Amino acid sequence: MLTLATSGFGLVAALAWNELIKELVEGYIQPLVGGSSGIISRLIYAILVTFLAVGITYNLTRLVKRR
């Protein structure tokens, strides 16, 4: 039950970060590269999310290995 609850809260947190990153890309990066360049904005968004996911996964793996 604890794993299920933790997974649920993790999903909600991931969705919140997803929305935040989307807003940052739409609000700051898209005006810099132009409003019609949606593919570039999506690429930047995907890169940011990938770096975030890799960083979190790497740090969690290190934490688990230390125990």
C-alpha cells in the first residue's frame, strides 16, 4: 500500500513539474525563437524533461546503492 501511495504522489509531482516546464518554455523560450517555431520549443521542452529525469534517476540510484 505504501508503494502504491508513493507512486501516486510521484505521478502527481511529475505532472506538476511537467506543467511548470511547459509554462517556462511557452513563456520564455518560445518568444525568443518565434511563435511559429513550435517544434523548437517542443525540442527544448523534451531536452529539459530528459535531463531532469536522468538527474533524478541517477541520484536515486546512488542513494539506494549507499544503503
